[in-house]
Amino acid sequence: MTKMDGKVVVVTGAAGGLGRAAALRFAGEGARLAITDIQREALDKTAEMARAKGAAVIELVGDIT
């Protein structure tokens, strides 16, 4: 059991930079993720990287402003 098992985390701006880093950190801690960004290809890469860490991921492409 890890620190974030059973938790769901929503990360905005997850296609790169701090958003990607946060998403991958939470994925490594066992959280399920809902990630969002306007850059589909980069968001897909983040999702792929998080899934490689064993995380369940939902991707939401769009501008949340």
C-alpha cells in the first residue's frame, strides 16, 4: 500500500512542466489520475508515462479557463 492508494487526483496543465511532474509523482504514489490540458499529443505522453507507473488515467483535452 502506498501513500495515495484509493485517492483520485485531478491535475490541470498536465502536458508538461510542473503539471506533468505532479501527475507522474502522484502516479508513482498509487493515485488514480484525471489529467487535463489543451495539448493532446503531450497529454497523451503524460498519460502513457503515468500508466507505465501503474496508474489508472482519464485524459480530458480542453481549455478549463
